[in-house]
Amino acid sequence: MPELNLKASTGLVEGVSNEVFLITTGFVVFLITLFVKFKSWVGSPRTALIHPESETAVTAIRQRLEPRSSASRDSTAQCPVCLDSVQYGLETNCGHLFCGSCIITYWQTGRWLGPIACPNCRQTVTILLNSFTAEELQEDSEAKNRVLQEVRNYNRRFSGEPRTIWEYIQDLPTIFRHAIGDLFSEEGMVFVFRARIYICLTIAVLYLLSPLDIIPEMAVGILGLLDDLVILFLLALYISMIYRSVVAQRASATLNPHED
Ligand SMILES: [Zn+2]
Ligand SMILES: [Zn+2]
């Protein structure tokens, strides 16, 4: 019996109860997993294989496409539709990259009643984001203007589709990356949106730095960071929602060029 008592009083780590130790370890592992996952999401647009259900539609498009003569593009990203290097790249909200003309042809030749399903992952494409190279941004060609026009056309129709909170979370890495990119790009955005995003970022920094926390770091160690993460996550989600309205606003601005 005394042996049992001794066992019960000895924790895995001296001075810390087993429960606290296990919860903390579990939480750290969870954070690392989340970080690794998020990093691979945020990293860059993904190019992947075609989803089996999109195979027929994509094969049909491949036969339509004219072979491309110039292979001047420096990017190594490959378009999963034409299997050539990406030209006038468009990124879907699910983070998949295609040539502008490929994804537009996929939309226009398919029998879609609403927004298209991503050829890669079948997720509903509610927004198409420009992912042009620096070179392409400078260019002024008919092909490029056609892509830009069709993108606005697409976004005007579908960026307002009702979305679940889970879909917002899934799209967060891609949308957030474009939001921050546009914030510092020449293309810019309307002052009101820019100001709102700056306010969000400022709040995030202030909250991280301020000693006023919902759960103080000092008291419970690593668990105290949880509330900071939640706040940062909510702010990122809010920024991605603002950015969606930026894109929608851009699309409709070209419809009524004289309205502000
Ligand atoms: Zn392509
Ligand atoms: Zn996708």
C-alpha cells in the first residue's frame, strides 16, 4: 500500500500536476500541427491533379485549346487543365491556380447553373483572384484584357453567393494572402477598405502587446496564448471578409464606371 501512495503523489514532471502537464503538451502539439498545416496552405497557390469528376470536362477543354507558341513565362507553375505553364494565372478561393483562359473556358463551356466547382478539389469557386506575374501586370494584350473582363464578370455574379462559416475558414489562407498582397500593391484598393484592414491589423498588434488579456499569460503559461490566437484568427477572418467585398466592389465598379 505505501508503494501505491508514493506513485500517486509523483507526477510526470515534478511540481506540476499530471493534468496540467498533459493539457499543456496536448495544446503545444495542436499548435504545431496547426502551424505546419497553415504554413503549407499559405505558402503558395497549389497546383494539383484534376479531380476524377472533372476529368471529362477538362479533357474536352484540352482538345479545344490551341497549342501555345510562346513559352516565355518564367514561372514554373503548371496549369492542371492545359498542362502547360500558367498564363495570366487565376487563383480560386480554394487556392488552386489555373491559366485565366483555361478556367474561364471551363466555366463558359460547362453546364453550370451557378458557380463552378474547382477542377482540382470540387469546392465551389465563389471568387477568382488575379495571380499574374509582374511581367503580365505590365502587359497590355487583348488576351489579358479578356481574362480581366471575364474575371470581373464571374466575381460580380458569384462573389455574393451565400457561404457558410466553414467555407470562410477554408478560404481564409488564400483570401488573406491576396488581401495583404493587394494592400501593398500598386493596384491598391478603395481607401475605406484599406483603412478597415489597417485598423484590424493595429488592433491585433495592440492586443498582443497589451497587458490586458482575457486570459493573462503569466497566470496559466502557454494556455494564456489561446485567447491571443483566437483574436488573431477572428481578425484574419474579418479581413478576408472585407477583401471579398473589395473584389465584389471592383467587379461592379466596372459595370457602372461613373458611379463611385
Ligand atoms: Zn492552362
Ligand atoms: Zn480547388
